[in-house]
Amino acid sequence: AAPEKDRWDEVARALMQANHLWTEISGATLGMLPEDDTVSLNVRRSLHTLDAEKLAVLLAKTADLGLAWQDFIVSGQATPGVPAFFEIAPSHA
């Protein structure tokens, strides 16, 4: 979603704060497409460590997180409870 002009400052500040130490985005990153100011959500995971079940959970949680941010960007509606991506993250040991 792209923020309305009157919400630009609020949304941009929220995106920057969320990207700082990945708070409110559970390890994903948020960006903005330059051509139309659409906000993008990006998740980076090593696919060779994911089986079908973990990939399905990751995709579902990414969708939930994206929808929560869309609600905020479009209407200012805050959504409690951000999905925890790290619950399925592979061990780095």
C-alpha cells in the first residue's frame, strides 16, 4: 500500500523505527518503491534450511505481517501481536 500524502510523515517515521533493530517486523525489512511510494516488506531466509512445512509457516506469517502493516499504512490502524519469524529460523550454531 502507499500512504496518503497527509500520512507520509507518520508512515515514514514508523517504517524507519521498525527497521531499526527489526522491531515490529520480526527480522524482515520495510522499504518504499520510488515510482509510487508503495511500501514493500522483504523477508530473507536460506531456503535450503526450510522444509515444506516451515516454508508454509514463513509465507503465512509474512502475509499476516504484510496485512498488519497495510492496515497501519492505509488507515492508521495498529495491529497487536506481530508474527515471530524467529520461531522457525534455523539455528546458526
